[in-house]
Amino acid sequence: MNSEEFKRGFESILQQSPAGVVQDFHFLDLSSRDVPWIDSGIDVQEGDRFSSFATGKTTLSGTPIWIGPHYQLWFRIGEDGKVFRGTRDTHSWQATHAGRLYLASYFPGEWADASGKLATPKEAYGLVEGGFSLLLLRWQAEPRQGLEHLLQLGDVNGLLQQEADRLANGVDIPEGWQYLWFIGPAEIYRKHAHEHGESMCCNTHNDVGLLQQDVDVPLVPDAELKWSWKVDLLPSSVAEDTLPTHDYMSIAVEFDNGQDITYYWSAGLPVGTGYRCPIPSWTARETHVVVRSGEQDLGKWLNEQRNLYEDYARYIGGAMPGRIVRVWLIALSLFQHREGKCEYRDIELRAEGSVVPVK
């Protein structure tokens, strides 16, 4: 759908909207090469309720890699406001303070701080192409009620229905965890109670989520990570050690020096393979280690155990950090846009005779 079709479709619906539903609306176009941040021209008041609907994509020039609005489109109120985004191509939110609304197309950038300062050179935006068309609605009605009214008049590419579904059925952040702030939220993980206790379900499809839980465990020679998992579907069918194929699901530990080791099930790399992350902004801090490979044993619950001290020395090397500070669950399926499914349970760290459960 091109920009004009997008606008015509929504204008037809909005022109029929009954009084008291929509306060105002704005159509905006954003180039993927625009360096954050872009002034929308819209002034926001505290308490204003908005919904956004977007179409388009950013493509890394000369590659098959493309990213859609759900990850790419970020917002900020005021020049020093906190950055935020939604989990789908649609998003509803209420302003917590007044200010001018700014927009950003994110990839290939990365935020350096919570107000959206870039950690990435501005020149990187010359490596991408594409853009987005955006409708921003400011509601008079409550967003769910407003969407019900508009859906009676039509829809555009299912975007109104998508946001109505997200508001009614969106997946909350699992208790005790948080998503890595500069990657943003997702609806990938949910806790599931069953006869064996509780597991963490992961379902990723054309999205990314890095779920974190803080811990404080010494990195000593007997430090171990233990977990059980059942991997049903891998998000890649080929080796994941290149940027265009780097889709995977994993469990990771972060150390107090900023390094992390992430353990995953590979579609094609041999067990024991270790390599630095092929995403340029992650190469210096993340190391991948293959603990399972291929399709054999998919769909079965399996137990894993890793000596973190030995793995750090083998796969990263250099001066040893002192402590383990976080456990991560990672799911990435943005590059090949496939689906991945797995479950985790019985995650725990062990060191010096102590056991730290991660729930």
C-alpha cells in the first residue's frame, strides 16, 4: 500500500466519524534516511490519548534485510522526553506530560540514552532506504470505544482491527522481568502454569525481544547456569552467524563488565561453535555459543548445564569479570521474518553452594 492509498482509505473513514470520537488527526510521512529526531509539528498536552497506524518499511541497501513499523517507529514528547514505541504497526498511548511530539525511524541506529541520543554515527542512515506513512489520531473518546466506532465504517489493511485486538488481547510483560529498553517492548514472552509448575513461553514472528531479570551471583570456578527447554520451531533454517540470517532464540547471562554469553539452538552450526554477534552494534559485547543443532530433538524437553567460568575463559577470554548481573531471554526473527517457538523452565544459577532461581 502506497502513501496515497493509505491516506485515502483512512480519510474516507474519518470523514464519516461521528462527533465526540476523534479530536483531530494528522498524516505524516517519514523517510528511513531521516536522522532522528523529526519534528511532527504536533503539540501534545498532558493526558492526551493517541493511536498511531503505520505502513511502510526500512531496507538495508543491497541486502534482503527490511524492518517494519512495529520496531522502526519511535516517539518522544519534548526534546528530552523518554523514547517509546509500540509492539505492533499500531499503538495507543496517553501523554504523561506536555510538549512537542517527535518521531524517529530507528534502524540502523541505536539509542545511547533514554531521551534518544544516538549511539550510532549519523552517516549510518545513508545505508538504508524506504520510509513510512503514519496516521496519528488524537481521541476524544476512550481509544477502545473510538476504534469500535471507526470499525463500523471500514478499515485500512486491518490496522484498526489490529489495534483493537492489541488493546483487548495484548501480552503483558511477565512479572519479575523487563524488556531491554533500547530494543523496546514486545509481546513475545508469557508465563504458563502447568502440571510441572511454570514455564516461560516464547513465540516470536517478525519481531525482537530481550527479556531481562537482574541477579547478583559471583563468577567463580563452579558458577553454572542450568535450565530446561523445549524448542518446537526454529526461526532460521540456516546458520545464524551472518547478519541477514541472524534469527534465533536463546538464554543468556550478562557480566558486570558488560559482556554477555548467549546459548542457543542453531539450525546448522555444530554444537560448541562460538562467535561474536554479527550485528555491528553488538559485536563488541555479545558472544553466541551453540548448545544444540539441527532438527533432532525438537519438541522434547531437554536439560542443559553450562559452567559459566569455563565458557567465559574459552569463548571471550581476557580478564575475568567478578559477577553475573542479569539473565536474558532473547528472541530475534526480524531478518528472515520466520516464526520461532520454545519454552523455558527451571532456570537457575549456582555458585559456591548457593542456588539462585530465575522465575
